[in-house]
Amino acid sequence: MKSLEFIKKYSLTVFFVLTYLIMITTVVLRLFCNLSFIVYWFLSVWNPTISAIVVSWLIGGWKEVKNLLKGFLKWKVGFKWYLAGFLLMIVPLIFAGIYLLLGGTAPGAVLGLNFPLFLFYLLTTLLSGPLSEEAGWRGFALPRLESKFNALYSSLILGVIWACWHIPLHFVETRLPFYIFIFLNLVISILITWAYNNTKGSLIITVIFHFSFNFNGAFITGYLGLLPQMVFYIGGGILIGIYLIIVIIYAGPKKLSRKPDSEMPFEILN
């Protein structure tokens, strides 16, 4: 069928279009048709994975779907990659602790926060982005981009598309100003590519990087209120900027990895 041939040829474009269509439709239905919150939440946060599964099935059946999701089985990647991901959470927590010990003022935890509620917020933070998106952005889109562009360019392209995908949510929820959000997205996009390329496409590691990054906004300046937002933006921006520069210089922009081409989770075209 010509339609299937088209999807196979332009699978990446079809994936991006489908994710945007689902997001925009979901937000419109929420705003004007009183779409239930649970349906709105599910479609808005899981649609990259839904889109990736649909396109994968169309171009290769269940074999391609299994190939898409196999990254969630790659957990034997070395302790250092787990540490590298959790550093995105640990270092800001240390920074916040030093700030408070030096007498800095902070908003404090939200009213009524207790341990069960803290665990619930942790779970929703994990599900609302890290676990729900990575199969789409990294499992499906990233290796296809990297077969055409170098790792740094691929990260920047995906980072912009990923950031703009969130724009409809601004009509429903209070979110970070977009000029800050897109900068953060570009930074974490590069770091996640670095992790993905060095762990043979482990989606477990990309989820940890994504979750640790989201933890900062959700907890350090949110539920726990350990830092004022401006202090976090300045201090956190400097720290993650240093992290990013070290990664790019050490790993190199072409693959964001020193591993041989044969160990990359995508086909390198010469």
C-alpha cells in the first residue's frame, strides 16, 4: 500500500506530526469539551509513546514495537551511568543544603506535605514525563535523527521539537516561561543523548536522567521549597552548564561518546 510506503519513508516526520496532533487535540478537548482530567493527563503525557508504538507497528508490526521497547530491558550498563543520571538530582540538593546552612531563605514545603503524599508526588513526577515520553523521544526519534545528523545537532533538533510540543499545555496549566523552558530542554536533551549513546540505547537510563532533571523543578523549588526559583535558576544554570561543557568536550559533539561506531544504538552513515 502506498500509504504504508509513505509512513515507512517518512516515519520520523509522521511520528512528530502525530505527537503534535494528539497533544493539540487533547488540549482543545480539555478547554472546550470538558474532557475529564484523567483522560487529558494520560493523552497529554503518554502520547509520544503512543505515537511511537503506532508508527512502529505500521512500519514493522509487533517486531518493530518490541525493538522500540527493548531499551527498557537494558539495565546492565554500569553503575556510573546511574550515578551520572542521579547527579542531576543530588548536586542541586547539595547546593540547596549549602544555601540553607549559609542562612539563605526559602519558601518551605507546601502545606500538608507528609511522607505518603511525598511518595505520591514522586510517582506522578516519574509517570508525567520521564516514563511516559522516553520511548517516543529517545527510543523512536533520537536514533533516527542520529542516522542523519551528528549527536549534538540531533539533540538540539529534538530539544526544540520536544520543547515546542509542550506549548499547548501553557493554555491549560501554569508552567515555566517558555524562554527558560526551551533552554532547559536543550540542555537535558544533550545530556540524555550522551547517556543514551553510551549505554547502547538504555531507556532506563534516559528515564533516570529525565526524572532527576524534573525532580528539581517539582521538588527543590516546588513541593519541598528548598530554594527560591531565581536562586535555583542562577545556581542550577551554572552547575548544569559546567556539567554540559565537560560532557561535550570529553565525549565530542559527533557521537557524544568515545565508543566505536559499532556500539552506537543507531546506524552511522558515512
